[in-house]
Amino acid sequence: MNRRIAILVAVFILSLAGLAWGQSGGTTWDRLTPEEQKTLKPFQDRWNSMTPERQDRIRKGADRWQRMTPAERDQANQRYRKWRELPPERRDTIRKRHDEFKKLPPDEQQRIRERSKWYRELPQEERRTIREKYQQMTPGERQDTRQKFRSMTPDEKRNYFKGKNR
């Protein structure tokens, strides 16, 4: 008898949890628009078991995908393939660095974006030279260089690794 009561209580609790999940913002597969269902078809089997936050992220991603041009979709597919080819350890490192970046103040994030843009716009040969010189530095030299870079103009940065400012 006690076992039956325990089972009934467990079923009741699970039913309440299911109702609470449904009210917490999750959207069942049946409530998606036909267009959303078509786009999100790969997720159909596990959609109803996803958290509302994950559903929302996937829906937003699908919406972005729908608004992309064919060329943008090709680029996204290429980036995804490159990502999947990375070793799991490298992907974990990238995820951790991204999480750390997101915790930075907005002005620091902007500074990093600008510095990254400057680097990407350099000719490939200059990037290679900078990378090689940086890799040869000791950790202390790297720290000093990062601090110096914060106050340099783009031309000063470029000349620094050419040996004109060292």
C-alpha cells in the first residue's frame, strides 16, 4: 500500500512539474508556426524536452538563418565545419575565453574588438611576423608588450614588431 501511495505521489509531482515547465515559457513543438517547424525539423524529437532558454536561443538562431543571404549561409556553414574539425580541447578553450570576454566591461570588450580588427586587417606577412615575434617572447615580455600596446597608435603598433620601436 505504501508503495502505491509513493508511486501516486511521484506521478502527481511529475505532472505538476510538467505543468510548471509548460507555464515557464517553454513552447511545445505543436505551438510552433509551420515555417518554424520546417526550419527547426532537426530538433523535433528533442524539442519538448529542451529548456525554454535553449528553445529561445535555437529559435533566434533559426530566425537569423532565414534572414541570411545564400553567401552568408555558405560562410556560416564553412565556419561551422571548421569549428567541428577542431579538437575538443581547443573548442573548450575557445568557449572559456568567450565566457571570460563576455564578463568584461563593455569598454574593454570594445577595445579588444578594435585591436582584433586592426590585426585582421594587417597583410598576412605582417601578421605572421607579429605572431612569430610574440611567440618567442617570455611571459613577462608578453605582458609588457600588451601594456605598451594599449597606449600605441596603429602605426606605432605596426612599427613595434618591425623593430623600429623596441
